[in-house]
Amino acid sequence: NEQANSQARSSWKSFFGKRKLMWIIICIIVVILIIIIPIIIIKTKKNNVIQISTTTTEITTQEATETLNQLITEKQIPTKYNNYSQQGITVAGGNGQGNQSNQLGSPGNIIIDENKTILISDGTNHRIVEWKYESNHSQIIIGGNNQLPRFNPTDVVVDKENNALIIVEVATRQVLRWFRANQTYQQILTFDFYSIRLAMDKNGYLYVSNYDQKDVTRWKDGDTSGTIVAGGGGGEGNDLNHLETPGCIFVDDDYSVYVSDEANSRVMKWKKDATEGIIVAGGNEYGDNLDQLSLPLGVIVDRMGNIYVADWFNHRIMRWREEDTRGSIVVGGNGEGSASNQLNVPTRLAFDNEENLYVVDQNNRRVQKFEKSSD
């Protein structure tokens, strides 16, 4: 019996020993879980916070970058174009056709200096006149009063380097340099071809449109012949290397030449050293639609690359950008007339140093100023 009891006690002891060990193991596991689970939860939350923070930072950085880029872009890219008052102000002439000091006969080109003095070639009055800012009459610079009855200037540009005027004298088929300090001395620059339009680039090189040869040539001081810079494709035509009737010229700072091709109702741009031009305005036959011109004459380009065209028979000034398929009416376009919002055969254009627009209103014998507006 004692042996049996001893075996029983041993069995119970062994059982309780194993049970105790099991509980110890369970307790250890529970303790480990209690320690590990919060750590995992905290770490997961931390990672989520970091991820959210990183994402937020990335979004904020992206938004800030986009905003900065937009501000930089807005600062670097100027307004696409200027707006102008639709009511013109008469700043020269406008008192009927005549040769008095407050009249014009057939105003040609205009030049506006930094003081807003307007220089005008007045062909049928055989003179070049100057209108001071806000003056109601002109002063004669060359000719007039029957002094030069054969003098018929159709265009003029200022030669600052030589203190002279360069003039197209259509009656004698010459381009002359007229020195202001010595008006009795005239220098013949070109002769014996029919030219009525001039331009000058920033280097002082002269550009001449030639109706006879259907081209535009560039002349450096001392040249005996010009270099063809537009047209010259062998006679007249309407493809990209021809001009039909080269008219007014504008030369930009990159030496690209803009020329109104009157009979083709288009304006062409010839880049420096190009063998053919590109159409930058019109070129869709005669008409008054926004993609058409009708005998374009004056052409100028503003600092933003906008091309302004005097649309003669449509009595309006059009604006185009090089990539545009149609233009927009800047001023005029209200029928032929003499009201302040009308034009009657606009021929030439100019800007002053405040970017106000000036228009030679040929049949109204006046020069109209259209002020830049803030609209």
C-alpha cells in the first residue's frame, strides 16, 4: 500500500509540475504579447504618420512649386496685346486738304520721336513737316512754299548717325539723304527705280522696297547696290519666294523683314538670310473677313510680336500674331468716314514711346492717335 501511495503521490507531483510549467509558459507568452502588441501598434501609427506627413509635404511642395512657376511665368510673359481707345484724337491735320500750316495734302510716312514730335512726308505739298506735341500747326522742315516744286516725298526715315533724313523722292525715282545741318547738299543713295517705301534697322542699314524688281533690298552706307532680303524670286507672283507689289517695310531686332504685299493682300515675313517668306497676315484673297485683307499698306510690330496692319480698303487697323489664322480689328472698321471712330483709307502706322498707336488717315488728311487703354 505504501508503495502504491508513493507512486500516486509521484504521479500527482509530476502532473502538477507539468501543469505549473505550462502556466509559466502561458504567462511568459502573455507577457511577451503584452509587450510586443503595443510596440507594433505604436510603430504602425508612426509609419502612417510619417507616410501622411511625407505625402502632405510632397503635395505642399508640388503646389508651392506650381505656384512659384506660375508667378515666374506671369512675370516673364507680358500681356499678349495692348488695347486701344476706339475714339481717335487728331494730332496733325484734319482741316481739309491744303498747304496751310494746319493742313496736310497727302500725308505719307510718319516718324514719332521721344518727345512725341511727329515728322510727316507731305508729298503733294512738296514738303516734309514737323508737328510738335499738342501743337495745332506744323513747321516746314524741307520744301514747301513752292521752293521745291519737283520735290514729291512719299516716305522718310531718320538717319540719326548722320543727323539727316533719308527720303524717297518718287518724281525723280531716287532715294536721297538730306542733311539737316546743310540742306543745300543732298546725297543720292539709290536711283532709277520705283521705290516708295523705306525702313531702317537698329544698325542704321537702309531697307528699300522696289516695285520694279518686286523685292526688298538692304543698303549699307557706301553700297553701290543693295542685297536682296525679301522677294527676288524672278518677277512677280504669289508663292512664298515672290512678291507682287512690295510696299511698306518693318525690320525687327532679329533682322526679320515684314513687308506688305499689297496686290496679294497679305503681309510676308522674311527671316534673316531666308530664301522664302511666310505669310503672317491675310493671304486669303481680297475681302473684309477677319482672315482677309484688302490692299494692306502700313505694317509695324510691337514689343510682344503682334503685327499691326493698315487695311486700306476696309478702313480698319488689324492685329495678327504670327501663328494666327485670323486677325482682330484694333481700331476703325466702322465704315468709311471722318468720325473719331472711323478711318478713310488708313495708310501708315507708328507707335510712340508709350505704345500709343498713330494712324495716317489718308483721305481725311489727318493723323489719328489712339491711346493705349488699361482695359
